[in-house]
Amino acid sequence: MNKVKSKIHEIIFEADTPMGKLFDILLLVMILLSVTVVMLESVEPYRLKWAWLFDILEWFFTILFSAEYLLRIYSVKNPLKYIFSFYGVIDLLSLIPSFIGLGLGANNISSIKNIRTIRLIRIFRILKLIRYVKEAAALKKAFIASKQRIIIFLFIVVSIAVLMGTIIYMLEDPKDGFTSIPRSIYWAIVTLTTVGYGDIAPQTPLGQFFASIIMILGYSIIAVPTGLISVELSKISLNTQSCRSCSLDEHEDDAVFCKLCGEELNPSS
């Protein structure tokens, strides 16, 4: 039985084996199809014409993901830790709308709109993709590793926006839209991020000069966080070995034991 659990855990939680890769690919396809069904069901003509097909597909995906969820709980040594983990909560959120909708439909036919609203929570299934795209996990780790530098960078950007917003407020006429410092800061942020809504714009030559400076700064600023994150990404391993005991998956390629709880990663028996 222990061997069966270990094998299920290896297939479901890891992607270094042929079976694990196949499982991830199939589940990725199922998640994408499920999300597509949710989006198509929100289109009223399709929903009215193909309601029966959407119901069949929804229950197919619900049963499939329920089985996956139960197998995940079965294969780990600490089920409660998985259930209350980020991915465990996402898995649960993707399942309960269908069951809640069934309960409401059985008790109150007039609540069909509420059922539809609740079932739209199924779109959370798209968050399940994060688990299978290891690069997304690496990106998250890179953000965490560089968070202090990013916070300092954002503080500098906010300071520039406040400074430029205040300057443009002093230079421009209120009738052109610069009625207050906060509104002028809003304009500076829109310009600095190169969004450029165009709802307000400087009219004086000096104001346009400062606007040009902010635009140029905007292009140069965009590259800074990209560089910070890229440096951290180069340091991260994409190893997918997952510990059955604590579910940690941040191990070196040659790791034998979990660095967090000491559990053997690939027990022979």
C-alpha cells in the first residue's frame, strides 16, 4: 500500500518521470477545456441552445477533478496540510460551485441566477495551471527574492510621480484638467507608465517639456524590474521533486531527503 501511495504521489505531484509528465499534460488540457466551457456557458445564446451539453461536460470535469483532489489527499502523509495549502484551497474552490449549484437547484428552482453566479467561481480552475507550469513557480520565487529591491524601486517611482505631478500642477491651468495635486499625480502616473489615456494633457510649452521627460523616464523605468527579476530567475532550479510529508518541492537535483522535514524523497520501499 505504501508503494502504491508513493507511486500515485510521484505521478501527481512530480513531473520528472514520463508518467508524471503525461499526467500534467492531460490535466492541463482538462483544465483549459473546463475553463473554455465556463466561458462559453456565459454566452446566453450558447447557454440556451446547449444547456444539456454544458451540464454533461461540467459534471464530467467535476468528477474528474474531484478524483484528482481525493488522490492528492490520499497520496500525502499529512492530508490536512495539503487541504489548507494554497493549491488545496484552489482545488476545493474549483469543485464546490457545482455541488452548491446542485443543492440550490434541488431546493429552489427560482434561484437559477444565483446558481449561475456561484458556478462562475469555477473560473478559479485556471489558477490550477500555476501548479503545472513550474516556470510560474520559479517566477513567484524570483519576485519574493527580489521584493526588497522592487519595493525600493516602487518607492522611487511613486516619488517621481508625486514630484512631477506637483510640478505640472503649478505649470498648468486648472481649466485644462489639472485641478488638484492628486489629479496631477494621476496624470503623471498614467504618463510614466506609458498608458496615456489622454483625458487630460498639458497645454503650455513648459508643461509639455516636463511631460516629455516623464515619457522618456517611463520607458527606462520599465526595464528595471525586468532586470531584477531576471537575475533571480537565473538562480532558481526547476526541480519538481515533491516531499510526501510536507509537500515542499524546492529541492536540488541530487537531493535524497527533504531539506525541510527530513523525509526521504524517493523511498525504495
